[in-house]
Amino acid sequence: MNSKPEPPPRTKNSLYTSLWDFKGMTETELSFRAGDLFQVIEKKGEWWWAKKLDAAGKSFQEGYVPSNYLAKQETMEAEPWFFGQISRSETVHRLMSEENKTGAFLIRISEKKGAEYVLSVRDDSLVRHYKILRNTKGNFYMNATRSFPDLPSLLEHYRGKGLTHGLKPLTPCYKQEPKSMPHWDDWERPKEEFSLIRKVGAGYFGEVYEGYWMDKVKVAIKVLPRGPEGEWLQKVELVDMASQVAEGMCYLESQNFIHRDLAARNILVGENNICKVGDFGMARLIKDDIYLSYSSNVPYKWTAPEALSHGRYSIKSDVWSFGILLYEIMTLGQNPYPGMSNSEVFKHVQTGFKMHCPPKCSPTIYGIMCKCWKLNPNERPDFKNLRGELQSITNYENPE
């Protein structure tokens, strides 16, 4: 990376503007400020080769820029309130962060059919969602009696008039600056570039440290144990965490992957309870519906009976594990099949045994667990249906 690469061939491109400040970390990366103007020359992965333009539109620098810091000039992507295609659960977490107050809002692409976009607005301790539809003339509306040529016009109207409950969309949701991956072709770097800060844990695969690359980029993963804060989580928050896991598993399923070790211990929980599926040491890419494995080193209490008895793994065996994970979530981390050994669990589930409904768990959630624990894998729901059931608690509140 010490020598500047040959610039890629020039092509005609639209102009882009930067959404945040960025400081380049290598000689080929451009540093820039929010609002700078660019002409993108080549789009390749997460890093684009671009010209940085001055106020007169003349090029004075070239180099790599992180693509997630740029948006096309004069498009919705450049608006501070537009968040693209994010899920309802992520929307709630973003709006409920401490940086936002009542009136904080964002517009996102709708996940469901029948609406183009969704306006989501924070109202004290909850978030209200409003469908934005489009008529045959291409105009936008939330109420059929009044339509608008574009989203900024719609927002301007409801900023003055208000929505339901006297709520008004006042301030764009706080948009956290994204973290860009360092740009290089050789991911193996000299150890001299890294500094260890402190040991944060140890396990089967060794010790885990918090550290930095080039004194700028955090490079270690810190694994946090379940703490007392879990006891303060409300039912709606627990269900939302489960729906995020189901959403992650929907993506794995779409890419033909099975996880084979889905459990609460392998879910990473970040700020505002954003959940990510992790630990893919046992994951497999499958060409057929079934993956055969006869390894005895499996998590018995989380593994589907057909996998334990015949080594038959599929996305539906992951669904069984999801039911166990849902039990862990609703019991705030209690071990499944309490008081039973692995051999007892194996013997009992083969005969149709299911764990009892946990205390304070609703019949609806327990019903979802039981559907995941059907002995016949074909009778279990898929992750798309599970995600839909778990997300169905929220409603839209369009104004009259």
C-alpha cells in the first residue's frame, strides 16, 4: 500500500456528497469533511475510487473512500432523515437511543407490501409508525384526502399539522457515523501495527484482548456475560430481541447456510439491545436440504432430535434450536431442561416431551416454542413465519 495504484478507467458518474467526516488511514485513502463533493470513478466492494471536487467542481484529489459515507447528491439518500431499508426493530432501537427525544423521526423503506415507505416517530417512551403510500399519479400520502409530490413536502405538512396524539416529526433521528473496514488487499498485517490494551476474557479458543490497529481502529471482540440489567427488560423488549434473531436466521436461510449451534450464548447483544447472530464455527453451506454429520460433540439440549439420532441437520433443526433460545430469552437465561442430563433429554424428546411454559411467559410465546419443537421437521415453521409472528405486536397509526 505504499505506492499509489494505477487509477481505474474513467466512467461517467453522478455526483456524491459525504455524510460524515472521515480521516484516511493509509496513503491511498482520502480524508474529507461532511458535505464535501465527489465524483465516483469506480465502485468496487465497500471502497470506491473517487475524485474530490472543490467548490468550482474541479478535481484536486483522488483516492479510496468508504462507500457507506457517501450518498448521491440531491437524492433521498443524502437526507438526514432517510435511513433506507432497515427493520422495524432496528428503527425502534435507533429512535429510543439517548440521543433522541420526543419528535425524533426517520423515514425507511417499508418491509411490507401495500406501502412505499414508513414514517416512524418517537413519542416519549414508545415509537409510532405511519404508512406512506403512493397513488396512481406518483404522489405520496398518509391520508387519501391529501397527497404530496415528494417526501420533503409531506414532512413539511405534518411538521405543522401534526400526526396522531398531537405528535409532530420535529428532528431527524440521530444517525451514528458508520465504521468502515480498513482498505487493503492483504489482511495479514505485521504484529507491530497492533497494540494490546487489556485482557477481557478466556475460553476454549484462547484469551481475548481489547486492542487497536495503528492506535485508531478497535480490532478485538469483547464478549459480555449476562448481567443484572437483563432483569429490567420488559416482555416487549425480550420479544423484540427474539425477532431480531429470527431476522438474522432468515438471512442465513436465504444464503443456504445452517447454523447448527443457535443458542443464547452465541447471540451478541450491543447498544440499545441490537442483537446479532454469532459463532459460526459449526455453520455449514448446504447444497441440499439436509446436511449429514455424525459428530458427538454437539450441544445436546439445543439440538433437534433428528440431528441427535440420525445426524440430519437442516434449517428446520435450526428452528428447533430457536425454540430453545426463545425459552432462554423468556427465562432471562435459565438453562433449558433444568435438572435433566443430556441422556435424559435425548430419551424424553424422542417421545414428544416439551418443556413446560416458563413463569410469566404468555401462552402466545409458549405456543411459538411448541411449534418449533414439533417432532416432524416439516411441521415446524420457517424463520420468515417466526419473524412475522414475533413482529406482529406493533401497529401502524396513520392520521385521520
